[in-house]
Amino acid sequence: MIDVTWRLLFAIAVAVLAVAKKRNAVLWFIAGFFFEWIALIVILILPGGSGRRMFVGGGGSRDSGAHWHKKVSRSCPYCGNPVTFDDIPGNWTCPNCGQTFTYSSDGRVFASNKDELMPQMELMVKLFAKMAKKDGVVSENEVRQVDQIVRQAFRPTKEQLRKIMALFNESRYSDESFEIIAQNLYASVRGRSDILVDTIIALLAIAASDGALRTEEETMIRSAALIFGLADQYESIKAQFFGRSSSSEGSSTRGAGLENCYQLLGCTPNDSDQIIKKKYRELIKENHPDRLMSRGASEASIKEANSKIARIKHAYEQVMAARS
């Protein structure tokens, strides 16, 4: 009887230590009952278990704003840029290229459903098709421009490219309206302004690929800007696009005229110096390369940001020189 009592005391002591170290109390109770001193010494030596990971902050999902204690950094399997995210196995989206990759429980990352099209990609292609079809005929220049945009922006596989062109051809004749597609894209990207601005620029490129931006095409693009919450920025985006196009052909902001300088700054000749200066500072802050670098943007994106900053500064200098 004394021996059984002694064993029970050992078992209870070992189980209590197991609980404190986040170990299985039942198994260690049994071990303590049969192995006594050996079980006690082993549980004392063993480090504490990791237990369950706890959230910092409220909520029970990523969308609720909760964060894990532990974060990991991996290279995106698509663009190769470093991506930092919560240590939770599942699908994650690279902020640099927009591609979705899978983070496995063993710490590896790999491309997810490599040949499938992401919803955002499908919606953008549908918008491109509606824009190309707006004037009644899809020209060779428009198809070439769409192909160039798709290859640069999405970096598709051969199978993805085949699916994209099939979707493009199908969407030209679908009954789905341009506005509905734009609304779905806005919801899909959760209002991310960088993606939406790039979409407006792509639509401008497709519309102007025939050499002119027609009134009905611009009306369609303006409707997308309104849906995207970019109506106030549209003229500035348009000026930046056409300023970029002219610079690639060897012309400068000065060659485009003082009017384009005002458009690039999002101002008018009637605005005061203070308003123009404020707009200029906002554009510099919004497009500064340091902001992109802090988000781990690609080298190409940073290079484009530096080019955009140079155009904005030049436009501001030309406007202020004309006013002095």
C-alpha cells in the first residue's frame, strides 16, 4: 500500500511539472507512476513545449487585422523579391508582383496552381477587351499593346498566356458590362490604389495605341476612374502617361507644353502658387522611391519611380519659371 501511495505521489508531481512545461500530463502521470525518479529527472531536464501560437490583438483571422507573434521572410517564387508574412501555412500574395504563392508547414514556398489565372488578372483582361472593342474593331496595334501589358505585368506561363488570350477574345463579345467588371476589380483588390492606377494607365495605353484617344474611349476610362475612387486624380494620371510616352520618343515635358506641366501636377493656371506647391509636395511624397523600397518593390518599379519624380520636378520648375 505504501509503495502504491509513493508511486501516486511521484506520478502527480511529474504530471504537474508536465503541465507547467506544456507537455501531455496523462502520459507523464503514467511515466511517473511506473518509472518514479527517472520520469521526474527527465521532465525536469526537458525544455518547455511551444504550445499554441497566440494572436497579438483581437480578432480571429488575417482580415480582422490580427497578427501572429512570429513572422517569416521568403523569396517570392515568381519575382524573387523578399516577402514578409505571418508564419501561417496557406496562400499568400506577393506585394511586388501580385502573384499568389503557397507557404507550406515545413517552411517552403512554391507557386500555387501555376497555370490558373488569378481573379484580378481575369478582371483586368476583361477590361482590356472591352476597351479594345469600344471603337467597334479590335486593331492589330491594340492586340499587340494588350500582349505587351500582359507579359510585363503578369509574367504569365505559356498556358496562362493561352488562357488570357482566349479570355480576351471571349470577353470582347460578352454581355458583361465594363462598369460591372470595374466594380468587381475594385472589390477584388480591396481598393489598392497602386493596382487601380496601373489599370487606368493600361487602359490609356490600349486606347491610344491607334494613335489617338477617342472621346468614347476616354469616357469609358473616366467611368473606371470614378469606380476606382480616382476621379480627382484622372487628369494627373493621364498627363503622367502621355508625358511618359512622349519622353520615350525623345521629347520632354517642355516640348509637350506648359499645359501638360499643369496637368502633370494636377493643377490649373488659375491655381495659386501655394496650391501648386502643395500639389507638387504631395506628388513627390506619393511617388518617392523610398516608399517603394520600404515595401520591397522591384528594381524596375524603383527605377520608374525615380523617372516619375524627375518629370514631376521638371514640370514644377517650368510652371514656377513661367509665373515668375
